[in-house]
Amino acid sequence: MAYIEIDNLKYRYPKTKKLALDGISIQIEKGSFLGVIGRNGAGKSTLSSAIIGLVPQFYKGAYGGSVIVDGLDASRTPVSELSRKVGLVFQNPFNQLSGAKDTVYDEVCFGMQNFGIPSDEMRRRADAMLEKLGIAQFRDRNPFDLSGGQMQRVAIASILVLQPDVLILDEPTSQLDPAGSEEVFKVVEQLTNDGITVIMIEQKIDKIAKYSDKILLLDDGKMVTYGTPSEVFAESEAHGVIPPAPLRLSRALNIADENNSYPATEEAAVRIMNGKVSFKDVREKERTTSSEEVFRIENLSFHYTEGINVLHSVSLSFDKRPTAIIGQNGAGKTTLAKLMKGLLKPSEGSIFFKGEDTKAKTAAALSSSIGYVFQNPDDQIFKPRVLDEVMFGPVNIGMSKEDAERKAIEALGLVHLENAKNRNPYDLDLHERKMVALASVIAMDTDAIILDEPTIAQDDSGKNLIARIIGELAEKGKLVVSILHDMDLVATAFTRVIAMANGSVIDDGKPEDVFRDESTLMKAGLELPHVASLGRKLGSESVLLTDKDFLESAFIRE
Amino acid sequence: MKSISLYKDNGTWLCRVHPFTKLMYIAAVILIPLFLHTLWAYAVAIALDVAILISGKSLKRARALIIFSFTIIATIFLIKGLFDGDNITPLFSLGSIVFYKEGLLKALRTGCVIINMLLSFSILVLTTKPEDIADEMERHGFSPRLSYVISSVFSIIPQMMGTMDTITDAQRSRGMETEGKLSVRMKAFIPLITPVVTSSLINTRERAIALEVRGFGAKGKRSYLRTWKKHKGDKAITILLIIATFLAFIWKIITWLI
Amino acid sequence: MTAKDIFRTKFDVASIVLIPACIGINYIGKLFASALKLPLWLDSIGTCLGACLGGPIIGGICGAANNLIYGLTTGDSITLIYALTSLFIGFFVGIMARAGFMKSFPRSIITALVAGAVAIVISTPLNIVFWGGQTGNVWGDAVFAASQAASLPLWLSSLFDEIIVDVPDKIITLILTFLILKALPDKLTSLYDASDEVERLD
């Protein structure tokens, strides 16, 4: 008997009509690494909640079939009992801290106290785990003061000290910046060597491909495939999951391995494709240029506390090209964006919007010409109806009710939420709420729009939609500036990239130029887009940003 | 993260005193003057509060806590001294305004009650970590749920205050004014408070899950990372305080009977 | 709805976590009110929300815990005395909500009046015992002084003072509570539904 046996599992949330899970049957062996993929709303998180008994015990609703974990019925065994066997780590690092402990060390011990583990054993386990996950230096810090990646490692540590047989990771990096994600994936990599059973739900498909022994593909609550990575990726695209770049490209070039399957990881792809593929130089990409200056920033410096500058004398000019700002947390990206929006005032230097100094204007006064979409949609949503929420901004800047409604519906159409206009925004999922927030700013019809991490929580189709929206806004003559850490999107949707590090601009230019310079990437702590990375490893001289670039440039050596 | 707690470990003996001892002190120092019902008892209590605060190097911070009450106490003096129903004996007058002895004495008593209370509580508040109170309660048989509620309030409020700033920025970005006439400010209240309230309520769902998966609801014996070793002084002082309060109570009964 | 339904309370982890959130909301309400310089306290929004979601018992606990925690840690020890008022506000708002008096706007005004009445009945004696009858609010105390000058009995002056201070505050508080409740998603409110069972699909 397998460690986890799921048989014909069905589940429906309370007050809903659709089954969130519909006839799932799988067996998970001890010691394996299972990846779970699927578009938003496919039922991935619901499945993980069912394994630990939160579905149905916590969420209630309607339940059918069975989940047996190590002989225990997960629908009846109390969650606190099951949690001795199964650990769960989820997206939001903030919300999974207990909130009752003010040091990392106490936080890690919280669960062990609940299980009555003697204090010297508690200390032994906590010390070892902090060391192992590289967070020992934070042991006396307040966990809420840590960065997202550090906080998430604290969360993992506080689960692992309970020594569960299975660890479920439900998109553990979806709300983290690239460095934070890397920190977490390093931990995941360690775990794969420890022999603990891991079930990981992730949108970062390259990571799934890298670690998984088996992958479960879900769509619409149903099981599509359960098999090896190459089996699953053969049909994932029709179900909203774009296969990893190495697999896409090797498949397009028809280079398979000895078992006739396409490599899912970069490592495997390089091994198989090396020597078989050559690249010709690609022509300089033709791009729209623009000379009309929208923003001019002169010697801009900023500090929150006297003497500690967050921005050091930045000078930039923005024309109408869609522009991505990239760099690690703490590089000064958000500070720069907030200064441009007038939410902060320069400590030194000035910002001109269409030739006018913005210093004297408040953020509210600038709102009719500069829009700003915040990272967390829940920081702005307050109306009980989507349409009213989207109309709030337009009405504030003096549009008539009719105009506001027209613009709002237009914007909702753009983000594919026209059917949700009468719903309560908080009944929508996070990725949809992000789209509501985006629409609420687009509806204000401003000349410039600043986006802070628009792709967080989006699946592949959400990311594609955002890329399309950016294109459409640019076509309408609007300047789009976006802070972004999704390098694949930077490569495909933007014509200009500004790389920042430590409060200064370290590079500025076309994506292929910025990504060419390895020292820039090092300094900004960034990775190449996946396609470009594979291209470079296979010896391409040019920076290949998209699948199209890659396939036009690559040819099979005879 | 900025805490809303006023606790600061300044290294003095007062920070080492067990929270329960301080709670017992507060109970005693408020109850005894109440039973004895004389002004000198309040004077002694207040003097004792001040002496403890001085030796715990916390008087200066305590001052900030009581200063706000002075205006209220002043108005009590004013209203009681002028208008109280029992006023008979004029004490002094400012022009045509006459202050009466009875009302002023009442006001003095109320003022003493307030100052004594504020000072004695500030001893606890300034020198005790809230989480320690919660932990000690749990260890002495109170429900772990109670101590969870206490501790988590201290992490939740700074988080909410952090989001408050972001929300203000987000709504200003959408053209909402937060300054100006009362009607403008009233209208701003809902867009500002709804997101923080709604998201903090929604976050409780994930927080509850986080606690569930770490066995918060588990039955069976719990264990503790640390134990607070009570100083022998803690015990002695607590017994002394209980005896004193008890004697004052007896005194109250006796005077009431005769 | 029977009395048993009205007082039914779940003491699961979700309800326990609700309490500190409500206490935090009380604090934020007070903070916003003073930041926007509004002439109201608005420091019981969380208690009322807790009462509406978790029922009278959770509401009462939210109220009492609120004043006890702030009183014992933030130095505002005066609030300790009013723990009793908060407890009863939470309790009665919870009863009203379970009896359906938060379902529409006019009904929530009735709940507001009940909350106001509770505040007056409990706080007035406390004001008299501890403050000689005043509330510490400028407008209320002006009325208090005027009625004392007119030789009205102490309890009546104190009652006037309290009415001026608490009734408008409770009305605004419950209007806000009503609006926030309306905006809450089903998936949250269903967590606190005291009468739910898991349905079987097979």
C-alpha cells in the first residue's frame, strides 16, 4: 500500500455549485517528489488541503471518496493529528507565521510546544534546523522583520522540526522576489536529498521539471495526467501550462534523447543538444522607437532616514517605449516608481512629467495623468462590487458617472473580467483581484501607467494576458513602466530595460543588450530568461529572447 | 517592527520581577486605599508608586503616560468645585466665581484614584513584556488560546499599521483626497479602513490554517521552551501584599459595622 | 431562531484567530479616526465585527479582551474600567446580529441604538464611580457642566454626557460594520457559520 492513497476524491466548497475536485485517484509513494501543475483554479491547492484534512474539516462543504494517509482517514483524523505526518507550507509567508512569537527561535518551537516535545529535544531540533536552512543568524530577530524569502524559510523550518513524513509546498515562492525564491528552492533541493516525501505545487515550471519524479496535471478539478515529466508536458499546453523552455525548443527542433522523450530540464537539454545545434547571427530586432519625452528625472536622490540614501543621483528619461525596471529587492525600484507617481518627494533633484516639475503636486492631483497599480490588490479594494471598485478612480478624477462606467467596462473587458462586474471582488481569487486592481487604474485613462509586479500569482495565461495588455496600452500611446522579476516576460513584452542595484541604474537599453552583459546580471542579482539561458549554454552569440528568436537562429548541424 | 507595547528592558531589578507579583501589587495598591477611605492612604500609595518607578528608572517614561489625565482632572476640579450638589462651604473665589470645599475634596479624591491607578499600572506596562504575561498565564493553567490572543495582538497591530500606509498611498493614487473639509475626511474613511479590515479578516483564514498544521488544536500535554524562575522575593512580596489587602478589608468591615 | 441558535459558539481555531484580528481592527479604527481628525472614537468596529461573525460570546470576548489587553500593555489603563462596557456591547451586538438585525441598513441602525443604550447603561455608573460623572470628551463634559450648573442630579448630568458621546459613535460604528460585512466574501463568512456539516457526495 502506498503512503498516500487518494481514491475518487470529490469536493465542493460551501456556497458554490461547481466541484473543485472531481474524481481524483492517485497513489503517492514514500520518498518520492511529486509536482502538481495546472492553471489557476485547477484544484491544486484544494488537493493539498485534502491531503492534510483541511478539506473537509476546516472548509466544510461537500466531500466524496477517500484520502488515506499512512492508514489514517484524512477526512476524519483531526488536522492537528495529521500534521504529525504531513506538513504544509503555503504561499503567503506573513500569514503562516503563528503571529504569537516575537523571535525566529520561538516561532520555530511553536509547533513542538503544541505537541509537548520536551524542551531539550526542542532546542536540539530547532538549533539543527536553523543551521540547516541557513537562518541561524536570525534566531533572535522578530520573524516579521525578515524578508519574504527568509520568512518562508522560517515557515519551512517550523514545519520540518515536527519531522513530518510528507511535506506539501503550495506555491511557496509565488509571492517572493527572485533572490527569495532561490533561497527557498535551495532548501527544496536539500530536501530532495534527504528522502522526505515532497509534494510541490508550483507555477515555476522549470523547477517542477528539475525536481519531480512524477507530475500530476490537473485541470478544472479533474486529473489530466499523472506520470513522468515528459509524459505530462506532452499534453500540458492544452491545459494551460506551457512546458519548460528546454522541452519546447528541443521538441520544435525534434531532438530527443535515447528514450525518444524530450528533455525537460536545461541540464538534460544541453547534454542532448550540445554539438547538434548551431546558431546563425540574428538580425537586429526592429523595434518601434519613440522620441517624445514623458518623464525626465534629474539627479534624483532619496532617503527615508537622513544620511542613508535609497537612491543615488539617478538621471533618466522615459519616452513612450514600454519599460521594465529590474533588480533585487532593496535596489530602489519601488522607491523610484513612487517618486515618479508623487507618493514620495525627492530629497534632491527633480522629476518632470511632460516638462512640468511634479514637486508641488500631490499624488491625488497627479492621478489624472499618472496611474499606479500596487503590488497587493487587497491594499485598495473596498467596494462590494467589481464595477464600483473600477469606477472609483475615474469618478475621483472628475469623469462623469456615464464616462466612468464606460471606461470601467472597457477596462474590465481588457482584463477579461467583464462577466465579473457585479461580483464581490473578494469572492474572486487573488489573480483575478490583481486584474481588478489593474483595470481600476487602466479605467482612469492616464498617459502613464506604473505597474508594481503585475505577474505575481498569475499563471501562464494570466502572464500572456498582461503582456498583451502592455502592448495594447503602448499602442494607444501610453507609457507603461513596470517593476518586474519575471525575466521571461521582460524578454517578450518590453522594448526597454532598466537594471537597478543599490539605488543606482547599472544598465539601461534594449533587452538583448542588457541581458548580454553578464556583469550587469551579476550585479543586479538576476538570471537570464530561460530561452536566452539555453541559447547561451549551447553557444549562441546573440541573446535569444523568445522561442521565435531561438528557432530562427538555430539550425541542426549535419 | 515598531511594537505598540511600551515595554523596555532597561536592565533594572523591576524588569526581573515576576508579572504576577506586579499584578498583585496593582490590586493591593488600588484596593487598600479604597478600603481605608482616607486621603493619606492615597498619598502613601502614590508615594510608593513613585518610589518604585524611580528605583526602576522608569519615572520619566511613566510621566508621559499620566500627563494626558491632567486636563481631565483639572476639569473635574472645575466642575465639582463650582457645581457639585453637596457644595456648602465656600473655600475661595476668583472674582465672582466661588469654589466650594466639598466639591474640591471630592475632586481631590477622584484625582488621587486616577493618578494612583495610572502610576501603578505604568509599573507593569513599562517593565513587563506582554508575551511574558501571556506565557506565564499559560504555564499557570490558563488556556493556551487566551495566551495566543494576547501575544498575537502585538504582532497584528504593527502589520495593520504598515498596510495602512500602503492603502493611503493606493487610494491617493486613484485620486482620493485625504485632507480638507470634514465631509471630505469622512468620505475618505471608508476607502481607507475597508481594505485593511477586510484583508485582515481574510488573513485570519490562512493564519488559522497555519496554526492548525502546527498542531495548535492538538490535545494532550504541551511543553514549554523556557521556565521563569521566580525570585524568592516574588513570593515574599506577594504574601505581604495579600496580608495587607486582607487587613485593610477587615478594617473596612469593622468600620462599617460600628 | 431559538435562544440556543443565538448563543451557539464555535471555539475552533478560526474563531480564536478572529479575536486578535478584531482587537487590531478596533485599534486601527481609533487610529484612522484620529488621523483624519474625526470627532468620534470608532474604537469598537472590530468588536462589532467579531460579534456579527462569531456570535454574542465571541463578541463579548473580543470586547473585554480588547480593553484588558490595551489597558495592561499600552499604558492606557483607564480603558480597563470600560472592559465591562465593551463586553456587553459585543454581547448585545452579537445577539442582534444572530437575530437578523444586521441584514439590512435600517435594521443595523436599530442594532446601533441597542449598542448605544448598552454603552450608556454600563458606562454611566462607571463614569460616576471613577470620574465623578464625566467622560473626558469636550462636548459631553460641556453638557455635563451645564446640567450640573442647572442643579440637575449627578446621574442625570452624567447620563446626558454619555449620550452625547456614545450614541453618535455607535451609530457610525455600526453603519461601518454593516458596510464592511456586506463586502466580506462568502468563503470567509462560511468559516464562522455555526450550523454547518460536511455533506457526503457518495
